[in-house]
Amino acid sequence: MIRDPHSMTCQEFQEQMADLIGSGQDVANHPHLAGCPNCRALLADLQTIAEAARQLLPVDPPDDDLWGRIELAIRKEEGSLGPE
């Protein structure tokens, strides 16, 4: 049973926070946060940590031929690719 977001406790909200963030929803507009400075501060801290992590480990796009190389490696390992 999903509880009314307006009457969630901090524990209930925090237990669902990862799922809310992962769903792509704008968690900052969640009704619980309107009246809960503790959970707003927690969310702000998590966003700061996530941004710092993105800066530490930038994600570069894969090479254009990545999937072709993966397919070739799989075929070689399976033995379905004859001699070159």
C-alpha cells in the first residue's frame, strides 16, 4: 500500500527516496519536503555528493565501434568466427 505523500513520516520518505530518485521524478517537489526541513537538507546533501562524484569520475561516451568489438570478441570466444 502506498501512503499519501502528504502524511509520510521522514522514515517512510527516506525509505522511498532512492526509488523516487531512480524513477526520474523531480524529488525536490515531493509533498513531504514542503514541510520537512530535515529531509530537504538530506536531499540537498545527497545531490551535492552525487554532483561531486560526477566531477570525480566523468563519464566519457564509448567509442563508436564498441559494440562491434564486443560482438567480435564474443564470436571469437564462442569459436564461431573462422580464421581471419
